[in-house]
Amino acid sequence: MFSFFRKKPEETSQAKLRAPAAANPRPQVTPLSTPTAQPVAPKTVALEQQPAVSPKPTAVPSPPPPQAETNTVGGAGAVDTAEMYSAVEEAAILYASDHPDQAAALLLDFVKNNADRKELKPWMMLFDIYQIQGKKAQFEELALEFVVKFERSAPTWSDGKVSGAQTENPKAGGGAAVEGYVALTGILQGDKDSLFLNLEQVAQKGAGLRLDFARLEGLDASGSRRLVETLQGLKKSGKKITPISVPHVTDLLKALLGQGSEDEQAHWQLLLNLYQCQEMEAEFEDLAVEYAITFEVSPPSWEAMPQCRQPVAVAMVDAPDELPHDEDTFFMSGVISADSAQQLQELKNFAASRSEVYLDMADVSRVDFVSIGDFVGVLVGLNCGGKKLLVRNANEMIRALFGVMGVDQFADILKRKIG
């Protein structure tokens, strides 16, 4: 089904060059027409003299190169050419095949040999490669040339927060450590030892835990108590905790408050923990006072939890005007490769209860060319299941690869802010 995803670089580049070559179609048409045209050749030549027929061959050429996202400079009027598409595609495939130096050399050659053109995409791809590789000198040199050429500010170098850059604590597959994902379903009960053990193991394997409450139907006191203990244990071990669909679980917990029973304390404590994770200090303080009055104890004190990722802060990076919160966003990290089966399965689990999913790739440095069929296969399956997929914050190398592979057929590739 996905055999077309395995194009060789030579085949891909030639396919995209057909449109500009249409004005001189002999190299493309001759091999196809010779087997069937032999007995009819004299008649077709004679008919070409009629004015009504001669213009028709112009409809035969292949469609123009895809208009995936024209990264034009405001006011510069960049024009995308076949030569640029060829360089972009070959560089994207080289980079996806883990040959970043060759990809950068190809793009740099295009930029240097086409000084009269204002095609932005090769420049942006070069900036991303240099940033990901940590080549600050080359980045800044390119930035100076960019300002002169395009008469506008260039992308800025970032020492830490860079789209797609590899960070500390790399996994075996390369890239940054990933927060594990677990979705809670049904009624949360304290006797589900395997569930709570799984929460701890998933969090310990990566940078932390993304805990999705969207499909949770309820909690008993023992379940809330065990979850509080688990979250506090992860906090002490320095793991990130990212609750997802917090309004849903908050409503479930609030419905269980008010009786003042001893078992009820666990629900109050879980709600207080979730408020802390969301940095909802005002809500925490109000609930703490109610808790103290209800149970005649000292009110719990606020403790900042810097290791919890804040949904709004992350969503604001390089995103469109309408920003979803974490409950609709699946975050990927590292290199998407044959080692990413767990991430892809987590994506499918995450999308199961949602009609619209934002796939954030800000922390993805590369999508492996050999394994992209598996990644696209997941997107196709979700798309066919009625899910709307939106990809954001992918670096320019990944975006170029997605253009080659036709990923925009199954997901919306959101534009990035440049500069």
C-alpha cells in the first residue's frame, strides 16, 4: 500500500522535474508513444495542421511542483523553481537518511550558485541543519548573508531552545528523552497494582509521565490515594508530570467532595496535586482553606512543581493563532525511526478519544527515511478513522521530507513563523 513512500532520491527528483521540462517534452514522451504510434504516425502529423487540434498537446504535461508551503519573504516575491525543488528534495532525503553534512553541502551549493534568486526554503533548511548540528559560526555567517539578500531580519541562534535540536539525556534511538504516555480508563481503583506499577515504569524510562484523564469514568478513594502516592514519588525522583484533560478529572473529583468522610480526603489531596501541577495557585489556596475547615487540620502549603511542563507555555512556541492545550496535543521527541514503535502506539492511543489531534514535532530532530512508511501508515490509519491531524513546529528538513512523501494528503502541515 505504501510502496510509493520508498522512492529513491533519483526517482523523486526526476519526477518533480517533469513539469518544468514540459515545454520540451521529447525526453518524457518518446518512450511512451513509440510502441503505439507506428501505424498511425502519418495521420497524426497531417492532423496537426488543423488549428483546432494543435493546441491540445499542452494539456498533457505533468502537474507543476507541489505548492506545499511557499516560504516566500514578505515583499520579496520569491519564485519556486524546478531546480530549487530538486535541491530541496534531495537534501531532505539525504538528511532523513542521516547524511546531514551532504544535505547541508547540497543546499549551500544551491544558495551560492543562485545568488540572483530569492528562494527562501533552501536558506531556512540550512539554518535548521546548522542549529541542530550546533554549528553556530556557519549559522551566523549565513544570517549575515541572509539579511543582505532578503533585506529583513534573519533567524536567530538559540543555545538551548531550538526547534528540533537534540538536548541532554538522549535515548538509545537518538534525540531527547521522551515523556511516557498513559491513558486512564474506566474506574480508577487502588487494587490495580499492575496499573500503578506501569505508571512508574513508563515515567522512569523517559523524562516523565503524560497522564491522560480523558477516558476516565470515575475514581474510588483507594484509587485517588494510590495515584497521589505515585505522583508524589515521581516528583521526588525528578520526573516531569503532565496531566492531560484536567478539567474532566477535576469535575469528577469535585462531585465526590463535600461529605467530609475520611475516605474523601484522598480525593481532596489528588485535586490539590493536580492544581499544583497546573500552576493553579489561586485555586489551590482556595481549596486548601476548604480542606482545612472540612477536616479540622492545617491547610496544605503550596509547593511549586517546576518539573511539570506547562501546557500554555509550550503551545505558544511557533504555533498558529488558535492554540490548543495539552489535552489535544501529542508531543513527539528525538528521531522518528524503527525504534519509535512505542511513540507511534501512544499516538494511536492518544487519538482514540479525540476527533482532532495536534502533533507537535518541536523536539523531533529527524524522521528516518527508511522508517517514514511506518509513521505515515499511522497517520493514514487515523485519517481514515475520521481523525483530523494537524502537524506543527516541524523543522524545515522534516517539512521538506513531508512534501516529498505526500504527508499533506493525510494531515495539515501548519506554517511556522520565520525570523
